[in-house]
Amino acid sequence: MTRNHDLAPETLAAQALGFVDPENKALVPPVHYATTFERPPGGIGSSGGPGFSYSRNDNPTYTQVEALLTRLEGGADALVMASGMSAVTAPFLALAPGDHVVVQNVMYWGVRRWLKEFATRWGLEVQFVDASNLDELRAAMRPGKTKLVWVETPANPLWGIVDLAAASEIAHAAGARLAVDSTVATPVLTRPLEHGVDLVMHSATKFLNGHSDVLAGALITGVKDEYWERIEAVRRDLGTVMGPQEAWLLLRGMRTLHLRVAKACENAQAIAEAMQRHPGGQPCPVPGPAGPPRPRGRTASDAGRVQRHPVDPGGRRPRGGAGRHAADDGVSQRHLARRAREPGRAPRLDRGPGHAGAGRPDPAGGRHRARRRPGPRPDPGARRLRARGRRRPPAAHPARHPA
């Protein structure tokens, strides 16, 4: 039972939609570990309830999280999945071979790799564009052929911003749907469905959960239609569902979502300003307008103030050299920070220059790995000897005599 009429989003998240157990009045939802459920004589749903049959289809613990996400995003329905990549790939797998999709070129490297290495072999025609350039996005549309436009805003790793309202008009004019990866913005800062977006994706591992202990993904739709049913079938038939314990932990993590995002924005702004004052630092722009953070911002191209990693004014990530090594050494000397891949987690984690997503973005949508730090390469002969349990004798050095 829930009591959530006219409550603020902060309250909805903090109280898990105001859940109260109808039998024992507990304020924390239970974890339903059951994999199978009794079916009424008339079939699923015949008794008037939601109807559960098998946890690969649905589970009461999933539906608690999905209901909260639906409310926070202002959508019609939601699905939680086993990981962010499960949630990303499902909308593409719900298309048909031969369909044309337009994808932002600067994006999370794992998605770009999957599109180039799997989706194209499966039969999708993938075209990478600069989605922040509306003319380029418009030119890529093929009316009747383009089925999906995928953007990410703010975009990993350079945190570029896409005008969602304009992009949705362009996609819809060509008969395509617009989907957005809103992992970084979260529903705290941007609600894409209010700007014409059809589908919202979150890697819930990051900000939504925020505690580094859950892998999760989520999709929220503005309309329950035949395409959404195909996405539901992808989750069901591929088995990309969350475990009940993970779903419960995600719901737990989202209770502090608004507090964490607001503080992360405040910290990001403070760090950016400190770097601008530091004699050895580079300008560190933060997406969003000047002025104080707006934790409940809802504008199409304003993601409020989000966590931001250092780049130069031209939007380029430093390519090695003394600046990169100095930054790496600076992270190493801090006691509270740890090198890690993902933003949005607690305690505070830094994405160092060598993380898997720090490679130079390719405008054509290609894949670049982070560069290896300069230095002598390992001796392959020594590596073989170590594998055999022996050591290479030390190299002979000329005798040193005092001058």
C-alpha cells in the first residue's frame, strides 16, 4: 500500500512511494525471493491483481523500483534490468535487422563497442553523428528507414549536452523514436520525457543506486505501445532481469538520490572553481548555466550541475604528457579518493586518466583505448621464465671504480 498523492519527488524517493505493508504495517518493502508463483484458476490477472507467474517475467520486488522510476521520470511504465548494458541493448534488440539507427558519436565506450561489433553484424545499420549539431543530426535522418535515435546527455566522457526538445522534433519528423541515456543527469536534474523523448535509460549502477554494490539498468517509456512490448519480451526471453536482492538494494539506494545528486553538483562546482584558481590547473567547465545549482531543473538542454571531469576549454581530454601524469600523481597522493571507473557512487571515487572509458573519442564512432603510460616494456623472456618458476640471472654491469 502506498500513500503518495501530490508528494514531492524527494519524498517519493526517500519513502519508496510511501510504502506501508498492508498486513503488518512495515515501512520497508520485503524481498521476494520466489522464482515461481501460484496461478489462479482463470489464469494470470484473472483475480484482479497484478499477477505473477515466474521471476524471469516479473517479480514484486522489481515492481516497487519500477513504480518509483515511473513516477520520478513522469513515464507510463518502467523496466529494471540486470545491468546498464542490458538496458542499453534492449531497445536495439527490439528492432529488426535492416533498420537504420542514428547514434551519438561521443558516448560510453562500451555501448559504442557493442554497436560496432555486434549490432552491425546482427543487421542494424548504425550511423554515428554529432548529436549536439542539430543540422548534422537532421541530415542523418532517413524518413521511413530510421527507427531509433540514441543520444546521451551529458555524454560520457566529455559531458557534452544535447538539446532534447530539438532532437525529439527531428527524430519524430522522420518517423523515428528518440531514446536518451540520462544516467548522469538522473531524474533529479532532467526529465527527458517532458521534452518529447520516447525512452529514457539509466545505468542504475551509478547515481540511482549510489553505493557501489549493485549492477542495474532501467528503462522508462512515455507510452506503452507495441515497441515497448517488444522490449519487455527482450528482457523476458533473454533473461536480463535483476535479482530480487539487487532490486531491493536499488530501491534502498534511491532513498538518498536527491541528497547525493545535490551534494555532488555542489562539490563539482567547487572543484571546477578551485582548478581555475590553481596555477597548474586547466579550466574545468561544468554543464549548466552560471549561478547556483538548480537541483530540480527540468529544462531540455540544462542538466543542472553534474559531476565533471577535467577537460580543456576546447573540450579535449589531455593526451598524455606532463599534465596527465601530474593529474595521475595528484590522485595517488589523496587519502580519501580512489581510482575507479564510475561516477555517482559513494564514497567519492575518481575516474583517473587510465580508466577504460578515458580513451580519445573518435568522431566517426570508432574505439580508442586509453594510452599506455610511457616507460620500458616488460622483458618477454623474463615473463616466460617467471611462468616456468625460474628467474633470469641479473645482467652483468661494468665494475665501478671511484674517481
